[in-house]
Amino acid sequence: MKYHMCLDVSGGIKNAKMLKGNITVDGKTLDTVAEVKAFLREQHAMGRRVLPIGDCDNFDYQTGCKGHEEDKEK
């Protein structure tokens, strides 16, 4: 079973300085602490505890990636 990584929203707000330049929303990179915090606070207000890092088709915004079966041939 493999799992995708996710970002804890509360932790991201506390460490927004470290996330500058690493989050892209609608094609725009968030380059300031204020932009990062505003985005993460918006996500938190939507009830999201975690956000996916990359694409995941089995993601829960409360608990993260629910896992993916691995290809046995690899």
C-alpha cells in the first residue's frame, strides 16, 4: 500500500514563512507569508484539517490519503 503526503493546515499557518513560494493556487504562487496564511485560513474555515501534496484520487480532507494498492509487478 502506498500513501501520498499531506500538509497539516494548522501547522502550515504556524510555519507559513517556510511555505512561501511552495504553494500554487489557480496558477499563482503564494510568495508572501500573508498570502500563505490567508489561503490556509480559508481552507481551515472550510473545515479542512489537511491538504494533499500533489494529486491523490483517494484523499480525505480530515485524515489525508486513504492509501493506494501498489502494482504487484514492480
